[in-house]
Amino acid sequence: MKQTWIVGYDGSDASHRAVAHAAEEAKAHGARLLLAHVLEWSPYSFLTPEELDERHKRREQELVRGRGVVQPAVDRLTEQGIDAACVVRYGHAGEILCEIAAETPAARIIIGRTGGSSLTHRLLGSLAINLAQAAPVPVTIVP
């Protein structure tokens, strides 16, 4: 049975590096890649029904936009002969990647290192730190 590896993808340079690394490894090991694009979205419980309706419309537009971000990467992988698909979800990136890994079930999560302002965040990035603590599978952090 083919292993599934989740690759965090947002169109950034870091996510491109993660996809390139994952593609090399997937070719060597025959793994399937699932590119996950997470749209940060917080629920608001104090909105009026009209505001909720407008928010729902914007959410649907964001899902379409998110698919537009990740689908070209999936297409490039498929052209290379790699079994690839994508998923777009709302929420906190670390939590959603862990949920997807548990649901799939995935054998690994691959992300690109982005860095940040503090020394730890500069070395790893907050998503990497969150995944290192909570992921149900091994995490590969691509520099």
C-alpha cells in the first residue's frame, strides 16, 4: 500500500522547497503526496444573520482561491509522474495538518521552514514548533 505524505503548501518559497523535497522522496519511495493548503479563519459568534451570510460567501470565494493556489503545484507533480492531490481547509495550520494526518492516515508531514522574529522562530518557525509538539506522525522540516 502506498504511503501518503502531507505537504504544507501556501505558495511561499518555503512551501515550494517542501514540495521539491517531497517530490524527490516520493519518486524514490513511491509515496503519494497530499498538498494541504490551510486558510486561517476564525469563527465569530456575535455576527448578525446578514453578516454570517456575507461571511459564508467570502469563505466560499476563499476556498476557490485556495484551490487556485495549490492546484498548479499538484499539476506539476502529476506531470512528473507523482501521485498527488490537494486539500484546502479552514483553521489553524498546525491543527488542520494534524487532523488531515490522522484522517488520511498519513505517514509523514513535510513543511518548509519559514523562520520568525525570535531565535527559535528564526530557526524553525511557529508552525514547525506546533507540529513538533502535536503531530501524530513524523515531521520533516525543509530548510
